[in-house]
Amino acid sequence: MKYLLGFVLLGLVACQSKTLEEASDLQYFPSDYSLVIKADSETLDRFLKSEMTNNYPSFSFEEVKKLAELAFSFLTAPVTVNLGLYEEGKGSLTFLALSETSVQKAVSEQFTYEGKTVYRGFAKENQPLYWVNLGQKIIWSNSQLLIEEAIRGKGEFISPKRISHLYSKNLNEDEIKLLGQPEFLELLSREPLNKSYAKYLFFDLSFENGEFFANGISEPNDSNGLANFKESSLIDPQVFKIAPRSTRSLITTSRPQELDQPYLEGVEEFAQINLENTSLLYLRTIASETVMKRLEENRISESEYLGNRILNIQPFTLSTHLSELSFKKPFTHVAVFENAFVFSIGEGDLRELLKFVSTGDILSNSAMYQSAEPYLSSEITTLRLKENDGFIQVFQQVKEEDYFFTSAGYVQKIAVKKAANSTPILNLTLESEALIRPQFVKNHYTGSQEIVVQDSKNILYRFSNDGKLLWKKQLEAKINGSIHEVDVYRNRKLQLAFTTETAFHVIDRNGNHVDGFPKRFNDGNIGALAVFDYDNSRNYRFLFSQGRDLYMYNNRGKKVEGFTYKRAESQVITTPRHFRINSKDYIVLGLKNGRLKILQRNGKDRIVINQKFDFSKNGIFNYRDQFSFTTTKGELMQISTSGKVSSTNLSLSSTHEITGSSRSLVAIDGQMLQIREKRMSLDYGIYTDPQFFLVNDKIYISVLEGSSKKLYLYDSNGKLLPGFPILGASGIDLADIDGDKKVELVTKDEGNFLTVYRLE
């Protein structure tokens, strides 16, 4: 491995430095530098102009570029340059450069300081430059104060012997030497900086093809930062086998000194796993029984999920002075593994984690890890991985005596064949188990999709697509059928319309009833709501049944008196449907007495069908411009717009389920799945809820296996999509919820949870 080879070479150099004292150009640089760079000026210029320095998220190269450009304006040809950057004044940086070169800069004035002649000239845009000859060296700067300080030092500034020795080594081709002091690096950092992390960071850096690799050492401070790991043992990180593939960044370390927490008994490794919306704490210990006993003492309740225990514990805060780990909220739940524990701020996050672990969809199989793996040491003290715009940041340290071998890299993310293409991205918690399948609904302000669902206590919830609970509303009964999105004010703002057993509701996006609603029916037995928008004018008609009675309302919650079919000959047993075929409107519903009613907008008969049918439990749909449904004998009945009745024997049992679109049929019957004309046998199980979706011009068909709570997702050709089946306990909804051309699905999970998956 490249980094390990670098460690070995640096180790030899570091050992030699105990006896060798070579002259180093560092002796010309005042010791309060932020950064000193040694490189061929042409190499450094090429590196600073490369795309990687624009994209690197942790370190800002902008000021380095500006000062290097100013410093290089002094040169007439490529030459090895030592470039030091210094903080001078509040929020500003200056440079001090050293080289062996001839001077051809025009002198505007000169003066004597400490017996040395200081020259002053101008670079571009009339920026002053100061230079002085110190023996065979020329030193120059854009700061008079800084060059005067360098003169006073007489080339005798002191640097640590190990660092000085490494810095003095000859440059390899296209190599850059970097020496930084975190205490003074704040102005060059794009992220919060721990100034006491280390005293010195030294790297030999090489770069090519948009990537860079750096090997070096870190000299710790006396008591903070890396000093906390002086007595720590090296570890072989195991967190990669538990952290999910969806991990955005990860920090794992050996146990530092002076960290005393109730669950850290025998801990060898602990890590922070940063996911899309939360962070997890991973602890691996050699005293799992002791830790388990303490967890049991603080247990509030527990559950089991996919074979792992999840404990709800008294809130636990990880108090640490280490900047490497930053957890803002107390942990309330922990998942138990054989010799490891993962803490979270909610049970849903652990369920998501366990789904990944159960399918092997873990970090060690991810593109992030496999991109970084060639540069990782087998044993480490600390390690950080982070993904950023197609690149992986690597930063690792390995303790060696009184210093740390250190490596850093910025490597391209490689393409990895995924074990799955369904990623759980969100877990939502309800007060009780979901009663209906969750649905996506549109946020009319942002265009994104949100989630609505009702639980067994009849509470209706609305969540944003990042998991935030927007509101919840107590309803009187279970919602029948689907929740419809409507615009009753015709102002591009959407409401939710639905019926329960006893009422018709229209609710705005804030969870409040629209004026005139709800409409209550104390006798109950209200059927599912049908919503008709005949001319796409948002002049809605809301239709539902109550036994034999039918009710039609308009946007204002007023009965539509022009609809004359107010009482059916028999109980309505199918949800009314509206179809437009060849510019004509048809309202279609089935009755308990076997009659099929095909009506006009006003409720009068449009087509009279004298034949009676033994309707199955499935609804009526438009298939190939015909009114279609199935019977309990498994026949597909179709009625044309001229009233012609035809039947096709699909060889389905009375318990079959069927759905479809204008051109496709999907049926489930026992272990048989039919998609269009293709039939396939499924593994033994109880299959239900066939659903048909068209998203981003692609067809998806979902099926639920109830006994094992597994969801299957197929394409239009009946091919099971990679990564399926997944865990799910209800039908789904499927949509591109954030406009990124990736499809998400939401389903009920075990207990009082929902899960949102992303298809990738």
C-alpha cells in the first residue's frame, strides 16, 4: 500500500533524525508561520492551479494562490522555492520566500536594517516587495515587518530536529513539502479548526490526475489533541462492517486517555458515523458483558429488530473534550452486537442501520471505502473518511513513539457495483402503528413531496421529506381509500381530501380544515372518496357512497344538485371511477346486486348493461379504453363504450388481486404474479397489494409478501429490481420526492415506524 510504504520510509528518516542535524532552510523562517512550502516553483504553480485545490473542502487554497502568484512574480525562471505564510494583523496573510536566484527586479528604494541592505520594488498592481541577500540566499516578502524579523533572526530560527531533518531532504520530481502549525492555520481552514490538535504537521505531497497523496508525521502538543492518544494502542478498525453504505463521513479512533464514561469499559475502538440526517456512536469493547450490565441497569424498554436487540435507555451524553467527536444530542437508544454497541438519538436510525447490516450493504462494500482502501493502513490510531463531490478525503494517523505517522489523500471515487440499489434514507416514528399505507403529497411551495399517514389511534401525520414532523391531527375514524390532493380555491395551493367511516374531510397543508368541512355522517358506513376533475379546471366533484346513497359535493362543500343519481338500486360496493374516453365522460360503479352503472356527469345512465356480475373485491379500471374488472371466478370482464360485454378467463382464484393501467395488467393469485402477459411463480408466501406506478417515464410494479414483511419491486418486463426484496409491512407510494431524477418509496415498517428508501 502506498501510504504504508511512505510510513516505512519516513520511519527510517525519523530514526536518523535523532543523530543527524542537517542545515534546513526552515532556520530562515520566523517560527510563528502558518504554513511553509518547499517546491519547485513551476510544480507548485501547477498544483495550485489544478482543479483539486478549487474543490478541496477542508482547506482554502485561495490565499495561498494569491500569495504564491505574488511571490513568483519576483522570479525570472523556475527554481526551488521555500514559501512561508504568516498571519499579520487581523484576518490577513503575508508571505516570506527564500531561494537561490538572481535578482532582476527594478529597485525603487533601499535602506539598511541590522547591517543588511534591504531593497524595495514593486510587483504587479503596485504591490511592494522587499528583498535582502543573506549569504547565498535571497529572501523576499510583501511585508517590511516580516523581512525585518527574518533579518534579525540571522538564519538561526529553531525548528524541531525531526521536522527540520525531513524538510531538508531533497525534493523528488513533482514533490511538494508542506509544514503547518494548526495554531496558526485558522485563516486557511474552511472547517472549524482545533488549534491544539498538533504542534506540527509535515507532509511530502505528490499529485496527479486530479488526486493528491501525502505522507508525513505529526508532532503532538503536550496535553491536547493528538496528545490524548500518546498511550493508546493501535487498532484494526471494525466499524466498516457495521457502518451503512449511506455513511457520508466517518471518524474512528483508538481509545484516548482521560475519557471516562459509563459505557466505555474496555473500549478499544469508538467511532462517529455521520449519516444524511443524524450521527451514530459506535463502541467496540473487550468488556461487552460489563457494558451490557450497565445498559440493562439504565434500560427503559427494549425491542428486537432483524435479530438484534434495541434498548431504549436513560439519555446518555458523551462528554468529551476531543474535537474529533462531536455529538450534540443525548443518546436514547442502543443496538447490541456481539462485541459492539451503536448508540443513536432514536430507534428509527438503528432500524435503518440494521437493515444495511442484514443485507451486507455496509461501508466496507461501498464506493467510498473501496476508493480509499488502497491508501489505508491495516492498523491506525485515528482515521477520517469523507465523501465530497465524487472525491474521497482520507486522513489517518498511526502512533510511533512520541510522534504520529500521518497520511492524507484526496482520491477519486471509483465506480463500485452495488450489492443493492435500494437505500433506506429516512425513518419516521409514529405514536402507534400505521393504519393505512403512507402516501407522498406535494408541497405546493417547493414542488417537493412530503409524507402523510394515519396511525391506529386515527392520528393523521404530515412529514417533510427530510423527516420533520409538520403536524398531526386527530381524526374520528380510519381513512377509507386514498388521500387525494386537490386545489379547491383554484390558486395553486393544495389540500388533502378524503373520507373516513363517518365524515368527509378537506384539510389544508397546515392541518386545518377548509371552511365548510368536515361533513359528518353519524350513521357511518361512508365509502372511499372519488374525486373528479372533468375538464382539468380544478372545478372538482367529490363523490362517495353511504350504503345505497350517493353524495356529490363541489369545491365549496355544497351538494351538487344537478347530480340526479342520489340513491342506487342496491348497496354501492366499488369506489366510483371517472373515465374520459373519446372526449366523453363516464362515471362507473358496481352494486351489490351485480349491476354495473355507467353514468353521465349528471348521474343519468349513459350505457345500460342488463347483465349482472359477481364482482371481485378489486376495483374498476380502464384497460384498453374499456371498463374493466374481474369476477370472483377469475374472469376479466370488459365493457366497451358501445355497451358490448366481453370476458377473458384469466384462471384466477376468488382471492386474486388485480390492478392496471390503460395498457397493462398486474395480478397476484397465491404464488403467481402476472405482469402483462408474463406469468411467474414466486416463492411460497402470502402476496398482496399489487401496485402500478409510472415515474420519470418508467413503470414500476410493487408486491407485498405479508408473512415475511417483504416488498418486491419489478419493472414493466417482470424483472425484479436489484436490491429487492426489502423490508416492508404495507403497500407503498413511489415518487421522485426531491426532483433529482432518483425515485424514492415509502412503506410501513414493523411497529410504529415508516421507512423511506431511495432507488439508486
